[in-house]
Amino acid sequence: MNSPFSAIVHTRPAREVSNLIAFAEDTASLVPISERFLLLTPDDPDVTPTTLELAARTGRYPASAIFPYLTDIVSAAGFNIVREVQALNTQTKISIRHHLLPCERQQMTSSRSRQTRESPSRQSIY
């Protein structure tokens, strides 16, 4: 059974958590979403929500243990959280709305990653 809580879920850095808080506020102004949020992050963000009620902050890991009790999740579209929410919605018939704000990531710069990118791709014989 879902509760009247939503969550913002992200690890680090605090700047990205702050961006997710702003995104959650924007989302709450546009679509029906619980404005009572749990902030699931190990660090304090750079900003405090102005239009959302921040019910609690916790660094609980794994955060997915709390997902069945939420109505909405705001995240940075990380691979693990997207798969976890999708699996939960599919396997348990729970309907958690997942609002995604992808964060910019830098390309790998090691010599090995450059070699991988520059090597010719394998062609299938089928």
C-alpha cells in the first residue's frame, strides 16, 4: 500500500541533489504528486525546498527498501534505480511514478577507454 510520501533519491554530489529538489518542486507544480518528500541521500543538499515539505532526510542504503511505501520517486535516472523501480512496478503491481532528471556525466578518459572507442567494431557473420 502506498503512502502519501514521495522521495528524492540520489547519492552525490550535493549540487545534483539540489537540482533534483528544484526538479521535484517543478514537477509538483505541474502534475499531481505528493508534496511530502523523503530525501534519500547521504549528504545535506546545498538548498532547502521552498514549496515542498521535507518530511525527513536519511542516508539509508539501499534506498530501494523504502520504494514500496512511496507514490512518486524523483531521481537522476541512474541505471540501478531505473531498473529497481521498473522491477517493483512490474513484479508487485505497485504503481510508483518515476520522474527522471538525468545528470551530466563525463566521458572516461583513460587510455584503455580511448583504445576501446578507437578499435574497429566487430562485425557479425550472421
